[in-house]
Amino acid sequence: MARIARWTAVAAAALLVAGCSGSSGSDGDESKDDGRPPAAAPSDTTGLPASLTSQKLDWEGCKATGTGPAPGDDWRCATLKVPLDWSKPTGETIGIALIHSESSGSSDERIGSLLFNFGGPGGSGVDYLPPYGPTFAELHKRYDLVSWDPRGVAASEGVRCRDNKEIQTAESVDTTPDTSAEESTFFQDAADFGKGCEASAGKLMEHVSTTDTARDMDLMRHVLGDQKMHYFGISYGTELGGVYANLFPKNVGRLLLDAVVDPSAGTVGHAKNQAKGFQRALEDYLKSTGQDPQEGSQKIVDLLKRIDSEPLPTASGRDLTQQLALTGVIYPLYSKSSWPALTSALEAAEDGDGTELLAQADGYNDRDASGRYGTTTHSQRVISCLDDKERPTPEEAKALLPEFRRISPVFGDSMGWDTAGWCHNWPVAGQHETAEVSAPGAEPVLVVGNTGDPATPYEGARKMADELGKDVGVQLTWKGEGHGAYGSGSDCVDSTVNDYLLDGKVPKDGKVCE
């Protein structure tokens, strides 16, 4: 079972479009400083052994990964040693894979390193950063661009809970069960997935939390030679950035959080937020095609019901199940540029051909033409189930279904069942109800919310800004569509973010880009 909509790294494909064009407006004045980085704070590595704090990164040419060719010569890779268990910093270590490209400008203009996390949880920064380097060309002039595979992800002790055949077989599991037999299969599949993760991860299973990764980030900052953390977090990366700010407020430099996760929401709250966000995005899409949102939504509901009864054939010979069809609807909503593909796929499905919706679902599920699947959803589940303490029972999830259906007739059922299925009988306990992101004393953190964001609805940006604290969280709003704002066509957003990251110019809280 793949979660239909987490704070996914798929966002990067929709969000980071090379080149920035368009026009926008703003509603507020900006405060300015002298353009220099914030004053250096002490690098607090108290209690860490010299074997960690004094390690030298051995940068060398990056190798090809399982998902693509090796990046160009401008990119170098290395491995950082971090404690397996941060409560035992002198104990066993694991390796964290890093990728790095030196700033393209003059050395006297260089600010330091700019770390990127593209979301998930479970997205590979080593894979994601190089293809989108052109999007960050302006930032690259003054920053070394750096990303990494967080612990439990890809080249950093990556977790694989199932093989390709098992993943494809599980795609036939009904994630919106209508009978007791389907319900039993749904929850058994969830429990089996957890067992597979435990067999793959072993003792790492209890040490892949967002808090663990935030601590890895601070050691990374120190080893890279930066007194302050400069960071660009997208989607789940915003939660990670908020947790970092909470743990290390004095080390916060310029933190940019785009496509913001609501830190005040738990498991059920996040699911409701996403049901609302994807329904909102779907209705915006339907309006763009001249359809009545209510009637268009019902048409999709009816289509999904028919597919639930009888999966659609596809050109590949695989069947398009209801869950795959729903995933195929979800994926194009991440970017407005993909809306025409959604129209074509829905029209084909109405005519009895599931090929195009299956292709969309395969894109989301990271399945290639040869039937190999990526491991993003595996890492995603291992990390999020360690983070999330709230674990609704099957009975509690069923009681929530009417409310989820009211929020979203299209996505509500799946997201309601998912509240119980995602971490059902998980081998390890969750750590917290909600993320702690308050960061008193930190430098201003720029929080960017997009009013049409389906996966991390706009309301989360204000909540993140508020929870970061007074004089810390500063919100920028973009009235646009898709998951994330930077690089999506708004000159106003891009220039505001660049001014903040490059010159330390903090916009007025509440600034709006039309």
C-alpha cells in the first residue's frame, strides 16, 4: 500500500521548474539590512567526539544512482559519519550521503552552504538537487548548493520493505474496503509492510525520526564549516526545517520554508488538511475546464466506483485498480501544467482505457517501464510512523469516514482509511503528537504559502509562522496553483525569496504575491 498523499518528494518535479517568469504584485514594504550574513553564533558541538566534529569530507565525483545517470563534473559527493543513536554520540555510526556544488560567484561574495531538503519524507536530495540546479542559479552565485539523503533514505542506509513483485501485487489491495474481507486484507497488508520494513531496517528503525535528521543537519553544518544554517526546505522539508529551528535556534541563519506542513496537526489533522487541499485543487482544475465542481467531482466518484467493481484494462496488460486510478488523479494536481494530462487521462478512462491514468500513478509511485519501483514510499513510511504518535484504530477510522467524505467526496474515503492503515501494527512506537517548531531567539524564518497547494494546504503556512514565534516566523503568500511557489512562475515570489536568502532582506509579514 502506497500512501496516496504524504508531503511527497514528487513535489519537486512539479515545483522546481527551470527558469522563472511571470509577473506578480506585493502589498507591503520590506525591511533591509546590509546584505551580509547574520552574525556568527557559537558552533555548539558539546558532547560530540572529535571523530565526528573534526571529520573531513572526502569529496569525489558522484556515481550514477539506480534512478538516473551520474551528475556532471560540477557536483561532488561525500559521506558524513553521524551517530546511529543520538543519545549515544560516541557509539555506532552510520553514513549520510551528501552532494555538493561550489558557488559559481567570486569567493568574496560567498555566503556559505545552502542545504536543500525536497520533501517526502523519503526524498533523495542526492538525486533531486542536480537536475534542478538551473532553478537555483541565482542562489548558486553566492552559495555552495548542498543536499543529502536523510538517514533511512536511498544511499544513506536506505530501507526497502518489499521487492518489486510484492509491491505490484499489493497494488491490487483495496484501500477503501467495502466488505469485512477487503478490510481484513487491507490491514493485514499494512501489518506485513511494517514487518518487511523492520527486517530491512533492523536497529535503524528506531533512529530515523525527523529529530534525528535535524541533529544530523547541525553536525553537517559544522563539518561544512558554516557558523549558521542556511536552508531551503520544501514540503516535508518545511517540518524538518521547523524542527531544526526548535532544536538549534541560535544556529539559524536564513531558513526558507516553501509548501508548508501544518505543525499543529497530528495524523488525523494532516489527513483532513490534505483531503481539503486536494479537493480544492481538483475543483480549481474542474473550473478551468468549464465544469461545475460538484458535478465534475461526482463524475469522478462514479468513475472510481465503476473501476472498483471492474478494473480497467491498459496497454501494458496491467489492470487499473481503483487505488491506482485515484493516484493517477492525484499526481497531475501537483502542478497546473499537468492539468491537460489529467483531462486526457480521465476522458480515456471514461471510454474504458486506463492506460493514461496508470501512467500517472506509476509516475507518483516511482515505477519505471521495466517494473522497478523506487524506495521513497518505503522510507517515507518508516520515518513518518516513527514521528507520529497518533495511531487511530480501524474502528476510529471508520467513525471518521463520514466527515472525510464531507470534506472530499473524491479523496475522503482513501485518506480516512489511511489514518489507521498507514501505521497499523507498526513495530515501533511513534514519538510525538505534533512537531515542535517554536524557535524563540532565532533569526527570521521566511515561510511561503501557496493558496492553491493541494498537498500542504495554504493554511499551514500561517500556523507554521505563528508557531515559530513572534519576530521569527514571517509569511509570504502566493495566490497560485500547485505544490510550492518558488520557481513556479512568480517574479514576486522568486525575487522576494532571493532577496531574503542572498541579501538578508526580510519582507513584511503577510506580504502577498498575486
